[in-house]
Amino acid sequence: MGTNNKSKMSIFQRMMDIGTSEEFSITEKRYLRVTNIAAILGILFNLVWLSIVISISETTSAVWNVILGLMFLLVLVLNQKGRRVAASASLAIAAYISFCVFLYLSGYSSGIFTVCFLIIILPYMTFPRKARTLAHAFSVLSCLTLIATVVFQSEFYAHNDDMNPYLSQIVNISMTALICLALIWSLSVLIDRSEDSLIAEQKKSDDLLHNILPANIIKDLKERGETIPKRHNNVSILFTDFEGFTQLVASIPAIHLVNELNDIFGRFDEIMEETSVEKIETIGDAYLAACGLEDEITNHAANCVTAAKKMLAYLEERNKNHEIKWRMRVGIHSGTIVAGVVGKKKFAYDLFGDTINTASRIESTGEAGKINISSSTYELVKNDFKCLSRGKIFAKGKGELEMYFVN
């Protein structure tokens, strides 16, 4: 039983998706599917009437129901051929002609006028946006037809004497109500799916943005379309670089090198999240991160040292099982920086100030496998980590700087 239901659902789904394309937007797919559903319901409406008129041997009504059913079937064919506007127009025309034929055959007392309410709304549910003017035209025509039908209802009498007016009223009103229910239910399901798809796409976009920019920068860009550079007085900068990288580049294939860096930096990214340090960027084999950008926190230096220890521990463990032995220098410096996004396209979040330059020099004057820190960072972590003074070390462009190794 479950298999049969699944098979029926798949057939209905295929019919509902006639003419859909991956290139269509979510909204375009929704309009097309509602058009297909309405056409299928129109065919069913005429099939119900066809079975009734055949049972009472009413030939004229039977012929008309066959013709109208084929008109609704044409809608599916046009959608299959990608003629969206023509399909929607055919649906509106088929529905309008159905109303006129049934009004002529069964008269006003048959309750067929209720179909007009459906025809008024249907164009706005089926016509694509580019043909919204046609939707207005069909809806206005249906509205005027309904008004005229009600005003001159005495003029619309049944031309089919074999049909029981009470039965016609029951069938027409009941079928119209069921079609409305089916369309509203289908539309609500399609809208829910569209919203779910939009939410999923929005989450992907947000996740991608959060991988590129900090949360406060994203908020500014979304709300104002721009971001104002912000000064941070208490920030620690973590800089890393691999020893002998230039020689390594010349000795192994580029793709293999990129895969190695991707593997290592991927783990570094995880370490940054674990230690509440913000990754800023990678430049070749250099890795730049900072702590203290989101909030003015006091343990930014300690977080950077903890992250550096984890990075070195990971490399040490990784080197045991890999052919390439990576040896990394780490430099940490604390101070004031300005952070922001520069430019209008392909946004890149960056840090500016002498603190960045000093951190780079601290890293370059360090030793592989060790964490080299400045005196300003030392003052912030001396109670948390044991450090070894290196004295004053000459740094290019900075002169002699007091440095320490973290044990």
C-alpha cells in the first residue's frame, strides 16, 4: 500500500513539475506548478461532468466536456514546451469558456457563477511576473462577467432540460470548493517550500560571509551598505610563517603544496575557533590572526599564546606521519590597531597599524617550533605562562626590541 501511494505521489509530482527547469527561480517554479495543478483540476472537473452527462445520455454536454478537457490538457503541453505565458493564457481562456458553456447549458440556477470567483483569482496565481498585465485583464474580464451574470441572472436559463438543476448546483459548488481547497493547499505547500529554500540559501550566504568577515562588519554592511573603520586599543596579533618555505616550493608539485597548506590551515582555523581568536587572512604560507576585535577583552594575549601552542603541537604530531616536515615560527605582539573593510567590491577585512608590522618582525626574528612574543604581550601573559627572556633583538625597520620565548 505504501509503495502504491509513493508511486501515485511520484506521478502527481512529475505532472506538477511539467516544464520546470533548474534555471527557473523559486518564484517562477511556484507559478508554473500552480498552473499545472490548476490545469489538472480543470481536467478532473470536466471528467466528473463527462461521467454525469454520459450516464443521462446528454450528447451535447458530453462533447463540450471533452473539448474543455482537451483545452486544459493543452496547458500542460504548452508548459512542457516552455511557453509559460501561452500556457497561463490558455488556462485562463479554458476556465472562462468553461464558465460560459456551463452557464449556457445549465443556467444561473446551477450555481456555476461560483466558478467566477475562482477565475478572478486564478490569473494572479499562475501568470509569470512578466505577464502581469494579462493577469489584470483576465481578472477584470471575469469580474465584469460575474457582475453581469448576477445582475441579469433571470436571463440565464438552462438549455439542457435533461439536467436536474439541484444536482448541477451540488456538483458545481462542491467541485469549485474542492478546487479552491486544492489550489490553496498546494499554494501554501509551495510557498512553504520556497521559504525553506530561501532560508537555506540565506544560511549558506550568511555562513560564507561569516567565513570572510567578522559579525560586526557583516551587520554594518547589511544595515548601511558600508562599514566605518574601528580602532581597537587592546588587541593581540598572532603571526606564523614556515621555515624554508621558498626551498620547499621549488621541490614539490604546486598542487601537492596547496593540498598540504589547505590541510594545515584547515586545522589552524579550527584552533582559532576553539581559542576565540579571529582568523584574518593567509598570505602564501603566512597565517595572520587576532584576538580582541569583537569585544574589548583582557585575555586576548593569553588566547593567542594558547592558540599558538595548539598549532605547534598539531604540527609536531602531524610531522610524525607525513613525509614533509613543517617547521613554523610564531610571533605575537599586543597593541592598538585599526580594523575595517577597504574598497567597494570583493570586500577584504584587514588590519592596519604599527602593531601589525611589529608582530611580523617578532615572528621573523623567532625560531622554528617556538613562540616569540614582544614585551607588551609578555606583560599580559607573564602570570599565565612561563617565559624566557631573549633580551633585546634587532628587528628590521624597528630597531632593537625586547623579546621572550614562551616555554
